[in-house]
Amino acid sequence: MNNPPLKTVLLFLLFSLVLLTNPQAATILLPAAPSKYVTDNASVLKGDTAERLSEQLADFDHRTADELIIMINPNLPNGVSIGDYAGQLYNAWKIGKRGRDTGALLLISTHERQGWIYSGRGLSAKLTDSVCRRIFTETIAPHLDAGDYDGAAKAAVNALTAALSR
């Protein structure tokens, strides 16, 4: 009887262990990078709000090289926390390119009623974890709680650009 090499068996066991501890690890398909700075996959923004905010963020990006992306999704993948998903999207989409990692992603999930601001290392001095948490809880969340997604997106743009302009 011909047995597989020990290295192959160990790799198989390691991969199986990863799948057992995180069954979603092999099944999460990340969407393609957005073509605009504000993307509303949940269809909660009114009129041309996404377009106007995208133009404002494009201008900010061109002036500062700080790329801010807002993504509103109807839900999260099963079993994935919003923070983990935001980080996966940020890295997969290479937000804040230009070699300086100066980007941030605001991810909002309408069904789970959750949001997260993920910032790159190049913005860590201005967008610390505590600053992101404060912007979200004090500025964005009250609009979301009231069902005012337009207000939440506008407040997010204003607060994030103000924090980065200091």
C-alpha cells in the first residue's frame, strides 16, 4: 500500500482545521471593487446623493491622496463580523493605494444594522480606532437609527474629511 507523504497529510489536516474553526473561510466571495466612492447596494440613498458624495470624495482624494470609500450593503456574509468583512474588502480592493495605505472604508450593513470604519496604516495617526469609533457612534449612528441613510452618508463624509484635514 502506498501512503501519501507526511507533508501532504499535515497540509490536509491544517486546511481541515482552518475550515472546521471557520467554515466561511473558503466560501466568502468578495465583490469586485466599486467604481465610485459611494456605492449603495441596499438602495437606501435618495436621488443623486451617492453621486454627489462620490464627487465630493473624488475631489478630496485628488487634493489629498486620501481615498475614502462608502459601501452600503443590505447584509453581511453569514458568520462574518462587520469588522472582519470591512478589513477583507479594504485589502482586496486595495483602498488607499499609491503605496502609502492612505485609505478608509465605511461599511454599513442595513439588515444587521451595523457599521464599521476601517482605515489604512497611512491614516492611523488621524483616524485612530477611538476616532473612528467616536465618528461612527456620535455622528453616523444617530442618523442610521433614525433611518436617515442620506444624513448618515453626508455626516460620514463631513466627519471623515474633517478628521483627515486636521
